[in-house]
Amino acid sequence: MISGPTLAESVAAAIRAGILDGKYLSGERLIELNLAKTMGVSQITVRDALRILEQEGWVTKNPRRGVYVRSFTSDAAEEVYALIRTFEGLAMEWVFDKYTRQMGTDLHAILDAARKHAQKDERREAIDKLFDFHNYLARSIDKPLSSQILELLSNQTRMLEAIRQVRAPVNAQGLNSNIELHDQLLEAIEKRDLNTARQLINTVFIQYSQLMVSVLTV
């Protein structure tokens, strides 16, 4: 029987969603007692939830000062984007090895959902779908260590995008352009065009990096 999420996992998901929505800002301290009261759970549950988020890279813990939403310098952001485009480019060859018609159907559905959200000006939801696209690729490669690294890097880039949306939200044109790049990436995957796929991955994450660094250096 498939079990549902634990209470700590549910609390972690709620905090994660709050970070993405801008409720909890980059560098903000997350106080266990306040979170426990707000969510109607024990401090122990909140502590377990924060431990999950720390392992995933969403928060950082200072033994003397508490737990904080992860923050980034411009150098740290550039490093994250450089790493994810390198690892995802490497993983693309493994994606080709595992690629099936069902994967294509699933990936097209993800991008169709992103387009529908963009048309309704639901930008957060559209961005989430684009990250779902990359996470799907990471899970498909059947390489546990690489999948784990890509998941961690994806969490970091998702956090960076959340920070950017608070400080300099993406406009409709920029979002649609990003979705189009992912359409091209999927086409390259379907054609088994490894060079083009890697070039498009570079383009996607270099654009993210340039936009994010410009925000962090203001």
C-alpha cells in the first residue's frame, strides 16, 4: 500500500510553497514556535520539516542563530546555474538512452500546461511547470547519484527564480519565450539531436543566470 506524506513532510511542503510564493523571503529567519502556532502543529514537527528542507537545500541552519531561508550572492547564483547546465547537459545523453514515447507524451503535457497557465497570466504556475519539465528529465535517467544532484540544483534554481519573481517579475513575453525554448529542447530530444539539446540547455540556464545576477547586483 502506498502511504501518504507524513505530517512533517506536509509542513515542509507548506513552507516550501511559502518560499516560492514570497511569503518567506530570502534570508528570513524561520522561527519554530511561530510556524508551529501558524500551522497548528508541534515544534517537533516543524523541526523535522525544517530538517527536510535543509537536506533539500531550501533553508540553512546556523547552530547559534537558527534556521533561515537560503540566500544567495551573485557569485553563488552563477555557480548554481553553471553546475545545473553542466550536469543536465551531461545527463541528456542518458535521457536519450531511456527516452520512450510515453516520456514524450508526458513532457508535451507539461509544456501544454505551462502554456495554458501563461495564457491565463498564471506566471508562478507556468514557471512551476517548466521546472517540472527539468525534474522529469532528471528522474528519467535512472542514475541515483546524478538524479539526486540534479534535484538539489533544481531546488536551488527554483529558489533563485522565486527571489527574482519577488524583485523583478518576469513579463508575459519573457515567459512565452522561455516556454518556446523548452518546446525546442523537447523537439531536439525527440530527434535525438544531442548537440542542439545541450546548446538549448545552456541557453535556458545562461538566460536565467544573467537575469538573476542582474537582480542580485542591484
